[in-house]
Amino acid sequence: MKSHYIKSLSLSHSKIAPAIVLLVLFCGSLTTAQAGGMDSLFIGLVHPGTRDHGTGRAEGYLLVYSATDEFNDGDSVYNVHSSYQIYTADGKLFKSVENHMSRSDEIPELVSLAAGFYVVEARSADNGYVRVPVVIKPSQRTVVDVDR
């Protein structure tokens, strides 16, 4: 009876190990871009499949931590992320992003973009306006922190 229990226990471990390996590989595929370098890793939830919505283009996601502006609504003070621009690889303005939903929203806006190369121009708290090259990969979240 003991040998049957040990055998079934080792079988369940053999099913768990590949799942853990897949989870580690998935988390390791997320990327971060910073104004000062590209060597950090941002771990967050990302939709596991490509989201092409029938357009034939794979999409990724961009989250930009730009300089913040203080907003006082009378009762509370909020630090709202400033707006920024996204340019295409050939330098044309692609999109302007408000980077918050309301004046009391301190979370930067998550933007969905077609996979490819872009340049983000955002205001840094320390360096004025900076331009950061960004590569958007399918189904991955790229995080840009202009003050790092």
C-alpha cells in the first residue's frame, strides 16, 4: 500500500515541474525599457496570446512612467503622470497619450500598439523632455521609466 502512495505522489510532481518551468519562461519574456538602459525586467500580467483582433497585426503594450504633475482637488493631492507622444520609426507623430484617465488618476495609461519600433517623447522630472527608443513585441508589456 505504501509503494502505491509513493508512486502516485511522484507522478503528481512530474506534472507540476513542467508547469513551473513554463511559468518561469513566460515571466522571463517580459521586457522593460528605461531612458538610462534596457537591462531591467518588469514582471506583470500579460495576455498570453497575440491580440490581432482580425487585423493580421500582432499587438503589444506600452506603459510610460513620465514626470508627474501635482493636482489638488481640495481634499486630496494627486500626482498625475504627464502626457507623452509616440513617433513611428520614420519620425512621424503616431499618437499623443494623455497618460491618465482623470486628474485624480495616478496610474499611467496602458496603450496597445502594433508590434514594431517606436520613439517615445516624454517629460522627465530630472532631464526635461527625453526621447526613448522602444521596441513593442507581440503580447508583451514594455515599460518605459523616463527618470531611470
